[in-house]
Amino acid sequence: MLTLELALAGLGVGAIAALAAVGMITSYRATGVFNLSFGALAMIVAYLVWQQVRVWGWPLWAAVLLDVGVVAPALGLVLERFVFRGLHREGAGPARMLVASLGVFVLLVGVATLTWGTQARLDPPSIVPTGSVGLPGDTSVPTGTLVELGVVIAVAALVAGVTRYTRFGVRLRAVVDRRSLAELAGVPADGVAAAGWAFGSMLAGLTGVLLAPHLRLDPYGLTLLVLETIGVAVVARLASLPVAILAALAIGVGQSELSRLELDSWGLVQALQANLFVVVMLVALLVLPRMVEVGGPDTVRAAATRIGTGHGESAPAGWWVPFVAVAAAPLALGAEHLRIAQQVPAMAIVFVSLVMLTGYAGQISLGQAGFAGLGALFAGQLMGREVPGLVALFLAALLVVPVGLVTGWPAIRRRGLTLALTTFAVAAVVSRFVFAQPRFTTGTALDHPWPFEGERAFYALELACLGLVLLVIRRLHVSRLGRMLVAVRDHEDGAAASGVDVSSAKVFVFAVGAGVAALGGALLGMGGRAFDAAAFDPVLGLVWFAAVVVFGVDSAAGAVLAAGLVVALDAATTAGMSTIVIGALAVLLSRMPGGVSATLLRLAAGRPPAPVTPTPVRLTPLGRTLRARVRP
């Protein structure tokens, strides 16, 4: 039996989740981009309202009207003009759009961390009234819940009315589905797309303002909480606003009702009650049919996994000499600096696993942080049971391989956006139900393994592991299996028609990628001499993916450079600086074909960077005649 009081309390949570899901679906349908930065935009606007009200003493409604009504839409216009317009004109597929939105996400989180720090703010201002409305039977519903439900229903009705029954809605759908044909028919595609981005960003800002008072305000917490509501959008298959609202309310009520259950000794019921949205996201992605993707079917299918590679660039002779010199340089440092440098080879191994998965096989994985964390956890548990350190290191990597197999199995029928969200959901579930549970993390005893107890000896061990991984990846890339993986990346249907066992190739690459990431994660844990769940947060996994893509998604050398940049910037500057740099570079990715590594190779060969610039649609005389006839 449902408890009415708990159900009413759950409606408040469900209303906020519904607003976030409606905003993400609307933004997706209006722009053609599944905007992973939606939560980051919500977080930025919430921080701005907090700064203006709590620090500068502004009136609450003045700050809300300015930030939600002006600042948030302005951010959407900036994103459309300088980040996504060029990608749309190039005909970029969902994968490249996803990477661009991920770059915006990383950039905004980095800016918030650098500006406001990571300390949680406990006093976000609330715009909903306090008090309650009485119901029969001595029960009452909070007034704020009714206001939030009203806002959700009003927004959904407005979106449905505009998109279905107005001329602008018809133009908007035309621009999203077939931009070039819409321009041919005289539709001002840039202006329509800009309006869609402005409205989607305004919804993100409204979500942040309404959600912040319900929890502590910090850059990662609010952002990740909005990302968790992706599950609601997935249940609605990114298409139906009524289904999204009903699903969000049902999950909110279910999450509240679970609090009645007695807590078990494992704490799993409590974890389920606190993370029901994450569980729904994973289950929905695994069980429900493929999501409804916007854009023409040819564009979605042909560009589902391509991100932009630089495999056409050849490295100059002796390119490896600077890498060897830089890798060996920390051996001359003192113990304190050497401990910081120890993060680079370990993180580089994790990044190389992404090169193999995404760069070589075209499988977008946002969950490598989960595999790396499992490697550290398994190594710590083994060492806590008196297993020798070296044995624990490599055995932990092997134990994570079956997890990669299980994760890779759903990838057989998924690609692009659906696969990316599935891997992120796996990482989020592992983080919440394993890393955050003391029952699984107690008893870990991570330390430098024998006979590499010293700082320099352990760094040498890391370099040896990195060299071994690079050698294996190199041999894989030039082998027949590597060519099969590249064929799957470039055109999955064509590879299958040529006799490639696509399913086996996908499962294999996920399994090996999980093992390699686990090896890097175990080295990270041993270097820090403790298991730190925060070091393998799912949001950090998004940052890692962006870093690898920025430096060349198919370049193992680029992965090493990315790891060095992330560690060096965070160590030499303030926390969050590396996130800002990675985000800024990811936003500019369309102007650096193949990433930073390919750009550097072109410069080393004496060729200009040759950025990809958006090109306007050029009409033939017949095309101009047709446009003149159909122009309103």
C-alpha cells in the first residue's frame, strides 16, 4: 500500500525531474543535439542566482528574471553560433554533436569550479512559496510541489502547442530533420536553430533555479543529479513529453515510498532509494527499444559513430624520442613531485583504453571511470587479503574483463547516442552501488607492490606497464583484427556485409578495454595508497573522454599527452584548470580535424592546420527558382 504522505513528498522530486526531462527532450527536438551540458547550464544559472542574492544582496525575483530570462538564453545563442552551427552545416552526426556538448559541459563545470570552488553552498534561494495546502483526511501537500507541477505542465503544454500548431514549429522540425532542404525552401535555418537553443537553455536555467534549493549547490552534485534524470527522457524515448512527466512522477513517488522499507545490512535498499533514477536509466536503456533520434535516417546511420579522427596523418621519424625523454624526466624529481607525476602513466593507460574503444572501434564509451575504479577496488581487496601486490595488480585487471563483456553485450545492438548513455549509466550504477557502499570498500589495502616500494621504483613499474599497453595496442592496430575494428568504426553495415563478425568484435573490444582501464585504475590506487571513490566519479569519466577526443581519439600518443596535461595543469595551477582547458579545446574541436595530435603532426610536416569551416548552401539557378516559388 502506498503512503499518501510519502507519495505527496515524492511528487515534489518527480516534478523537478519532469521539468529537467522536458527541458532535455525539448532541447533535443529543437536543436538535434542531445545536450549533455543541460545540467551544467542549470548549475551555472543556479550559481549566478546564489551569487546575486546571497553575496550581492539583489532582490530574488530580479536575479531570477535576469538569469533565467536573459543570461540563460544568451548562453544558448552563444553555443549555437560558435559551437554547433558549424557542425550542423557540416552535416555532423550524433557522435560529434555529443562530443561538442560534452566539451561545453566540461568547460562550464571547470568555470564553476574555478569561480566558486568545490565547497557546497547550503543556502540556495528558493522561488517557490512555503506552506502547504490542506487535503481531506488531515493530509496536506506542500505549496511548492503544486507550483513545480504547474510549471512542468505549463511548459509541456507550451512546447506541444508551439511545435505542433504554429508555423515556427513546422520550421523548427524542418531545420532539425533536413537543414539543407529547409534552407532550400527559404527557411532561415540559423535563426530558427538559435531560437531553439535559446529556449532550451532557458529551460535549463529554470531547472537549476527550481532544483538547487532541494540539495546542496556544488558544481558536480547538481550537474550529475540533472544527468541522472536522463533516465526519464530515455523512458519517453526522447519523444513523448506526457510519458516523461508521468515517468518522472512515478519514479519520484517510488523513490519516496522506498524509504518505508527497513534498511538491510548491505545498505542496498537505501542505495536504491537514493539512486532510483540511475537504475531506471540503465534498465530503460537496456530494455526499451531504440530511442527516437532526430535528423534524417541516412545522417544518423552513417555518422553514428564517427567523431573525427586523424588517422590520415603520418608521424615524422623519431617522433617517439621526446616522449621517452619526457616520460623519464620525473625520475630526477624529488619524492613529492614524483608522487604527483605517478598519476600520468596510470591515467594514460586509462586513456589508451578509450583510444582502442572509440578511436579504433568507434564505440563511444563514457564509463571508463567505472572500470578503472573497479580495478583499484579489486586490487585493494586482493592486497588486503595478503595477495602479493604485483599479482593483485594484474589479477584485478583480469577480474574486470568479465564486467567489460557484460557491458559490451548490449553494445551489439546499440550505437551512437544510445551506446554512450548506456556506458555512462553503467558507470553511475557502479559508482553508487559499489564505490559508495562501505561494505564493498572496507578492507582495501592499496600500496606500492613489492619489490617496487620506492617512489622511483614504482614510477618505473608504471612506465613499464604503459609501454606494455602501448605495444599491445600498436600490434592490435596493425593486425587483421585491428583492421576489422576500423571497418566497424567507419561503416558498421558495410563491415558486416564484408564478412566481419561485428558482434564479436564489439564484445572483444569492450572486454579488453575494460581490462586495460582497470590496470590503469589499479595503478592510480596504488600510487595514492588508498581507494578514493571520488577519483572515479562518473562525471570525471566524461572529462576523461573529452580529453582523449581533444588530443586525438585514435592516437595513443595523444592519450599520453592528454594525461600529462590534465595532471600538470591541476598540479601547477588551481583545481579545475585542466577541466576548463579540456572543455575549451573540445568546443573548438570542429576547427581542429583529428584533434590536437593530428594538428601538431600537420604542423611538424610543414602543413597548415586546415580547419574545417562551415560552408553555406550554394543554390543552382534551378534551386533559386524553386526557393522563390516556395518562399512564404
